[in-house]
Amino acid sequence: MRACLLMGLVALAGCTQGGRDEAWSVELVEVEGHGPMRAPSEAWVRRSVHAAMGKSVLFSPGEAGLELRATYWELPDREGQGSRDLVVELELESPDLVRRADGPETLAATVLLERRGAGPEQFEGDLELALSRAMVVLDGRTRLAMGRPEQVAALLRSGDADMILLALEALREAPRRGAKGHASEVAQVLGHRDQRVRVAAVETLGAIGGPAQVRALIAQLRLSDPIDAEASYRALAAMGGGVAEDFLRFAAENEDEPGQRRAAALALRSMREGEPDDATRALLDRSHRR
């Protein structure tokens, strides 16, 4: 079983003061289901969503709060192998506080739960899990939307792949000046076991990092995986500096895999403005021939 985040419409939610430092009163106003399998009742979905809110520091169930809509889809088994894909989307109304600040209208999170060999008797448990996971994603998006640097750092340290991906996405979309201060924290997740996180961390370093993080990236390179390696070459080129240039030149000359030699040579070329110099053009020519 694998739960993975599909990045949906990003927005943010405001807060009301409650018994906790930050608490949003949230009312589930609509439940919509699609596919042959359905939840036992809307009340069952409501209880599952409320239970998920109970684990959140930011959300609490209430009446006349921010409006929340839940939609789920059971996708057909196209391969005929007893598989089931379940998609859950939660969409939360953005409060006046956010709209007055020209913020987006809604916050949304979509979670895909992929199951192999799942029978009808497991549907309720799968839906409950997906609803809970979607609430976690909403929690993470809201933390980031608060605009507090410590929230980004907390998500990067969480160990949760989807939460780290949210933080990395936010950093890539943030103004470079503000995001640059997190470059060293991003470097700490370069060795994550989830390839999605590794590649996103590399791409984020390429966007916000500089020569100071080059050695950390080189130390975590996974040259055996072409996806990791090529993303790293591009990031090194973007980060710049003499160490990055020397490494890319060495990889362009000595990498065993032709595709990765060419990726290193292209990254090396991109470090320079305009046309490649004679040495880089020679490396590109050799990467084609070998």
C-alpha cells in the first residue's frame, strides 16, 4: 500500500482563538462519493473526518466554522488484477483574514491511496486512512501558509515524506531571498529513503542554494540512479562555484553511463552563458559518440 500526495490547489486558512494557540473551527458541509464502493453513510464520513481533526493542533470540528468539503473516488481496476485506487480530496474555505490579505480562496489537499489485492471488505478502512492522510496534508499546508519560517523547518524535520515535499514545494515557490535561509536544512534531507523527496530536495537546492551547499549535495549523490544523478547535475550547475564545475567536468569525462555523461556535460554547459566553450563542446561531442 502506498499513499502519495497529488499537489492540489494551494491556499491558506486563517485562525480563531480557541483553547489552543492556533485553532480553526471547521464544519464539514458536503460529502460526495463516486465509484461502485461508497461509505456506509455521510455520518460515517463525518465521524472519520472529525476523528482526523482530533489529531490536529490546527483544526477542530464545529458548527458555523470554515466550510470543508470532502470528495472521494474509487477508480476502476483497469488491469483486472484486484487493484484499487482511492482518491480523497478535502477543500477548506479560506477565512476573511486571508482574503483581506489577497490570499487564495481555498486550501485543498488530494491524496491517492493505491491498493493491490484489496477486497470490498477493506474499503472502509482504506477510506478512513485516506481521509486521515488528507487531513494531515491540510494541516501541513496550513502551517506553511502561516508564513512562519519555523513551520518550514518543522516540516523538513518531520520525517514524513509528504510533509517534507510540501515544505520543499513552498520553498521553491517562495521569493529566493526568504527561502535561501533554509538551504542548509534542505541539505539535511538529501539522503531521504523516498526518491520523491531526494529529487525534490535536489531541485530545491538548485533553486535556493549556492556554492556553500555544493559539497553536501556531492556527498549525497546517488550516481547509480539516473533520475537522482541527472537532477543533481542540474542542481550543481544552478548552485555554481568552482567545486560544482570541477565535479561536473569530471563526470562529463568519466561517467560510465552515456546518458549521465551527457547530462553532466549539458549541466556544465548551462553554467556558462551563451554558447559552450571549446572544451565543453568537445565533452558534448564525446558524450554523443561513446
